[in-house]
Amino acid sequence: MLRIISFEGIDGSGKTTVSKLVYEKIRNVSKRIILTKEPYTEEISSLIEKAGWKDPVTLTLLFAADRAYHLQYLSTQNPDLVIMDRYIYSSVAYQSALGLDENWIELVNSKFPKPFLTILLDLSPEIAIRRIQKNDKFNFQEKLDSLKLVRERYLEIAKKEKNIVIINAEEPLDKVVNKVYSVIYSYLSDL
């Protein structure tokens, strides 16, 4: 059984940066750790970019197919721990924000192992927009409205699910990384 720590949060929350920095710190504890992200396969990423963004059903199924392939590969590597930049809760938050039934999204993902810990990097959508607009051209109001809705979904998920720890991602990066590392370290006492 894979031991998964997932990093979740809206676009611009720092998932990729924080997960990489925490991975570097944890690697000193155990060498059999894999850092990875979703989507995993280039083929499915390409399909998502070409066709999936507008249709939440297609998007959910493409992410689930990618996730199945990804998890199958990871299980052959026999790691002590897998750190994932996005996982199941991203599908639930983003696709339900597009209007898809949350229960159906959860059903599609029900055969995948739940993470034993999820770090939810939380920040205001306005700050997230400032972070991502440096690299991305988008309709500001449309993106802001979308991020607000996705953030609400993430916070609702965190209320329902145990083992989700919310970290304030508005703090300086070093503080965020240290807080996340402390949380993870407390969960990994037997690693």
C-alpha cells in the first residue's frame, strides 16, 4: 500500500515550490521517497489541454485515467513515501467547482488510495492571482471567481476529511516550508 502525502490548494498557492523544498528536507530521513505531480503522463496532459478543460466529465475521467496509470507505476517502485503535487482532492475541488456532482467525482476516484496526510496550502484568491499573473495571461475576473469557488470547495473538503492540515500559504516561504515539514515529520515518526 502506497503511503501518500498530497499537496493541495488553488493555483498559485505554492504547491509545487513547497512540495519540492519539503521533499529535499525529508530525503535526509529516508532515501526511498518519490516526489511526483499530477497530471503524470504527457499523453493525458495533452488531451486535457486540448479537450478537457471545458467539460468537467471528460476532465474527471482523464485525470482518473492518468491517476490509475501513475499509481500503478508508483507501486512498482516500492517507495517508503510518495509526495504528490495534486491528487484526488484536486479533482473533487476543481471539477465540482465546474458544476459536476461531488459524489460522482468521489465515486470515480473511490478505488484509489486516500492520502494518509494532505497538506492544504490556503491563501486568498487575490494573492494567488498576483502570484500567477506573472506567468499567465487570463481573464482576471473569470480566474478570480473560479479560484474563489475552488477555494471554498477545498475548505469544505477539509471540514469533512480527516488528515487534512490547512497551512497558511500567505506567510513567507521559509515559514510555510518549516510548518509543513513539522506537520509531516510528526506523521512520519515510524518512517
